[in-house]
Amino acid sequence: MSDVAKPKNPEDDWKIWLVVNPATWLMPILLSVLAIAIAVHWVVFAVGLGWSA
């Protein structure tokens, strides 16, 4: 185990795409980000902190 090189960030950040294939996971990630953004906006407007505040 001692011969495994430690990652050097940010130089090795590209290696995450060897594990997370964008062809498979990009759209589900973007759709989940959209769902979170809509939920946050819904809560903010429900509390009364929208544009009229």
C-alpha cells in the first residue's frame, strides 16, 4: 500500500471522471440540482421572503 501515490489536488481532479461517467450521470446530476433549486425557491417564497419582501 505504500507504493500508491497520494492524489495532488487540484492537479488530479480530472480523475473523478474516470469513475463518474458523464454520459451516464450528467443529466441525473443536473436534474437533481434543478429539483433542489426549485425546492429552495419554493420554501423561500412560502416563508414570505420572495420579491415582495
